[in-house]
Amino acid sequence: MKLLFVEMGVGYDLHGQDMTTAAMRPCRDAISANSIPAFRKGNIPRVTSDHMKLHVKLGVPHPLQQNLDKDKISGQIMNFEVVDGGLVCSTEEIPEKNDDCYIVNAAVYVGY
């Protein structure tokens, strides 16, 4: 893959304790505010948006990686990688209940 840029994102699930939800949000965060004019016809000779490739690296808390639905996240992604990272913290809202918040970091590599 010829790399054009890398975007970073952070996502979290405050109340649902759903690792897949927490992992999808940083991917959207990383690419939602971007326009990619390089893929317009002619900007890169013989390259269009059909040639775009993504590589996603997610930092997910190690003990919770098995809860990640990789098929739901991967979609059209060329390469998908999960590494140790992220964070589990307490929202301290409901002390008598599990009030864990899952935080996931993402690096989205865009190229062709």
C-alpha cells in the first residue's frame, strides 16, 4: 500500500460495556472530518477512490479483546489489527453496578 496519510481517533462506550461499539467509534472519529481530494480523478495518475485501501490499528484493553466482534468492524477494510492499548475506567455513576467505561484508540492508515 502506498500510504497517503494516517488519522487518529478515540472512541468509548460509557454505559453499555460493549467493546465493539467502543472500537467502531474511533474509526469514525478518525475519518469523519476529512476530505480526500487526492482520490479525485487525475490528482494521482491512474488512481481513483476505487483504489483506496485502509489499514486500521485498534488499541483495545487486553483482557477485553476477546469481546470484540472483528467481523462487524472490518467491513471493507484491507487490513485490521488489534493491539494492547485503550483503557477501562469507572464512570463512578452507579457504584453498586458495573459502571466501567471502555476506551479504544485507533490509527487509520489511508492509501492505495
